[in-house]
Amino acid sequence: MNQNQPLSDEQILALYRTMQTIRLTEEELARCHQRGLIHGACHTYVGQEAIATGVCAHLTSNDCVFSTHRGHGHALAKGMPPRELIAELFGRATGCSRGRGGSMHLFSPEIGMMGTSGIVGPCILQACGGGYSSKILKNGTVGVAFFGDGAVNNGAFHEGINMASIWKLPVLFICENNQYATEVPFSYSSGIPDVGRRAANYGIPGFEVDGNDVVEVHRVLGEAIDRARQGGGPTLIECKTYRTRAHAEGMGDFTYRTREEVADWKEKCPIARLRTAFPDLVTEFDRIDQEVATLVQESRDFAEASPAPDSSTATDYVYSIPPFSPPPPPPPPPADCPLPSSRTISFVAATREALDQAMAANPTIFVMGQGIGVRGGNFTTTLGLHAKYGAERLCDVPICERGFVGLACGAAMSGTRPVVDFMFIDFINDSFGELVNQITKMQFMSSGRLKMPVLLRGCGGVGHSAATHHSGMYHSIYSHIPGLRVVIPSNPFDAKGLMAHALRSDDPVLFLEHRELMQSKGPVPENHYEIPFGQARVARAGSDVTIVALSFMVTHALSAAEQLASEGISVEIIDPRTVSPLDLDSILRSVAKTGRLLVVDEAFGPCGIASEIAAQVADAGFNDLDAPIKRLHGAFAPTPYAPSLEEVVVPNVARIVQAIRDLLEE
């Protein structure tokens, strides 16, 4: 369509209908909030209707919209029925998020409404993910991010637009500059008065438009969307507008702005402006007003009559539903039998082989990380894969961990399977919010309609004088987070099987690879096989005491057990393989046999996974214990650099041996 051609009467009426649907729905929600029908926050879109309307008029249900906390208008403009929106704010089972989201968490992936967020900024990164999925899937779709002026001072704005620029992603960045971020004026919080001009700094087109002129918004966005679909890359569009109601219903409004200012902007109402511009259509406008009023009233009645969600479903959809169930893998052999392969390869080669096999079988898998392209990764985790699969599927990234983790979230939401290679797992902490507030909650907030097949991997662990910023593992921290699988293999065989399983899981997976294990070697079959999460391994059978050892500590525990065997002490070693989920049953079976338990983990002691194992065993296996449970941890301190300091802050073979001797004397 030529965007310079005047709009037809049919198009004008369609734009008017959408704006009026938003306006009357929002006004009804404001009344419902006063009646107490809305249990939490209610952020209305009154005054900004032209923007969502003008943008979404160009989108199909396959195009992905990622929105912010003021997202009612975006959802309605994208095609959400008012009844689903109102029911969601009422906390009803018929709501768009089935009562799990409320005003700030609206999901309808069926129409391409990929969610709104109570956190400022993630939608920008997720839209980049939608754009990256479009490149991988080659489906011609676009990703759209709606955000307020407050987000442009957030790091996600810079990281997202920069990524979209360098990869020419089909993404539209729509800044709805309504003059205030909550109660902070944009004139105070920004060093320059406009947003659109910032596009030039990233080498992309930028526009500043009157956000209350739906015809102009429609024209500019039409051109930008056409350009994105044709491979022209992203566009930043600032729509200057104003919200004429309070930041959220029930909040005070005139401590930071004046009644006169609000009244002045009400005179610029986008709906009244369109009516004035097309006087010949006033009869049709009046008819639409009546139809929309009836629709909103019926929608409110429907929502009010809808049932509340069944309380028994409160913890559903934390993980993928139905549960991921791949073909049964070959069971690992007993500890005293040889592994089913004569081929010996390294830990890192085993994971690389699993990744290669998965990428060959599934073209939606792509990898992002620093130096993982031609170079093959700092630890050769992707060596040779760039030549096989190309730059789009082996993508080197800027140093912007929050950015590409947020992108991975949006990509998973929109149909691809991202793998994020952090090099060192310490760097994941820069993206903590994207992982904990977004990735791990998407399946839950969308009532299972969105899957989150994101694999996040990296090297960690104390060793080689890497010091404090390259020695973390963080499995205890992340095992506390619902919705995330946490994997810590201890040998090449397990590493390949767990990696293969992770690459087919619909849940986000944190895959932690200890630095001291990366070049360790062991027998690994060449064929594809999987090890399901939550199945521990008996690394060594014994009868006197149980050691639960994590990651590299399994190696130390095996050496300690061999030394103690010469003293007539029989040690059984349990390798959990994953700490979320944790195979408690295998641990309890071992403790029932030995009566004693030592948990060995190089991570800090307080609030650690060892504490959780001890607590659960004490609760479920107390009668089987012949002595108190003991824990052996790393020091409660950052990791030092000097070898003489480093060697004393983590458990070693001698300390494990002594801990076992002490435990047997209890």
C-alpha cells in the first residue's frame, strides 16, 4: 500500500472504532476500580489511543507485540476482545492471562500479543528477539516494542536498539512519550528534549510524530513496517502524547503536574481530533459509539459473571505443560561397569557434539555469545560450528549481557530456540532481571501458552587463579528460582546427555560447566542420547557413609573414597547432576543404606544447595540417620587470586577425607 495515499472512509472508521474501544473500555475499568472489582493496579491508556491504533492497524496476528505496564490499549488494538481484558483485571479464569497477570501482565500469544511487563525496558529486548526469530524462520514478521519515555533512560534501550541496528532486525521501537515516567517529568530526566533524534546515534531511521494524530501515526508506521518487512531494519519512532488520567487508578495526580496542564491536553484528544477532521463521517462515528458502548457493557457483565480461577491451579505452568518427555535415553551403567563406548573425548567436546547434533536436527536453534562465531568460543564450545551453520545461527554479540538475554527471551516466545554462551557464568549476573523477572516467569504468566526453550551456559568454578569475577558457579542462587532448570554435570558422558536433553526442553535451562572439568576426558558414545533432569547418578557404591558431591567436587570425592577404601571405609557417592530439579529419592535411598551423609559443594555455605539437601534429608530421612548431617563448603568469601589463597577457600581431597573420618566418629 502507498502510505502517501489518503485513507479510505473504511480505514478511518476502523481506526476510530479501535480508539473508541480503547477509550470506553478504559473508562469502564476506571469505574470498576472504584467499585473494588479490580484487585490490584490499573494503568489506563486514556489519551494515548492514537498510537496503539495507528501501529497495530498494520500488523497481522503473526507479528509480535511486546508491551509495557500501560498495555491495555496495545492489547485491544492488537485484537484482544474487551471481555478478556476486563476479565483479567477482575482476576477471572476467562481473562487473557487466566487471572495470573492483571493489568501489567497481559498475554494473548494467539493474536501475537506476547505480553506486557511491570518492569521497564524488557519489551525492547524481547522485540529484538521477535525480530531475530523472524530472521531465523524467514517468515516476514516484525517485532514491535511499545515503551514509555522513562525506558529511554534505561540500559535496555541502548542495548536493544544497538543490537537491532547491527543485525538489521525487523523491529519497530515505539516510544510513547507521555511526558512523565510515573511522576518524574521527561524534561527533568533526559539530557535532550526528544527521543526520535537518538536513532541517528545507532545508524537507524528515527521520527518524532504527533502521537495524538492517528492518521499521521498510521502513515509513518506503515512506511516503517514496510521497510522492516523488506529487510530495511529497525526504526525508532517517538510519539509525543499525554496520559490524561493518573499514572494508576487511585493515585494522586496533581502533586507533580497541574490541573491546567491536564485540561489543556484533554483538548487535544485524539478521538475528538479525528471526528473534527472528518465531519462527513459523524453519523458513522455516532453509530460506532453506540456499538462500542454496548460491547463494553456486555464485556463487563461477562467478566463480572466469570468464575475465579480454581485455587488448585495456583502453581500450574511453572514448568512446561505437558511435561517434556523425550524418548527414553539409555540408562547410565552402574559405576563399576565400563561406559558403553570405547571412544574417549573431552567434556567440552562432548557438549559441542550434542550441540552440533541438535542444530543439525532443529534449524530453529541458534547460539549467541562473545567470540562463539569463527573463533569457536573461549573454551572451544562452538569450534567449527560457524562454518557449518553460518553467522545467523552462530552469532557473535556485543558485550551487553542484559541485552542478549532479553533478546533470547523474546526469541523463545516467538518460535526459536536460543542458546546463550556466557563464556564465564559470572557474567550472567548482569542479566539477572531478564532471567528472573522475565524468562523464568513467562510460562506461568501466559498459563502455559508460551514456552521458554532458552539454554544459558557458561564456565565457572574456582581454579587457575581466575580470581573473583571468573570463578562463580551460582547454582544455589539460581536453584531458588521457580521455572528454571539448573544443571551441573561432572563428567563428559553426563555433559553430553544432559546438554542433549536441555536442547530439547521447553523450560529455560542454566547449564554450569566447571572450569576444571572442561578438558577432562571420558568415554562418550557418538550417537545421540539424553539424560533427563532430576535423575541422580551413583558415582560409586558404598555402605558406610554417603557423600553428595556437586560438579567438580565429584572428582575430589572419588579420590577421597579411594583413599578411604584402603582404611576399610566404604563410601557411596551420589552425583545429583541437576540441582533443580533435585533427585531427593536417590539421596534418601543411599542414606537409608549408610546412615550418614556429607554434602560437598565448593559454593558458599549460608543459604546454599547443601543446606537444602540437608534440610530435606533431615525431614524425610531422619529415622535413617545414625549421625548429624555434615556439610563441607567453600569459604564465605570472594575468590582470591594468589594460589596460596585460592587453594584454601574450596574443599579438597584431604578435607573431604578428614570430614568423613570425623563423621564416622559421631
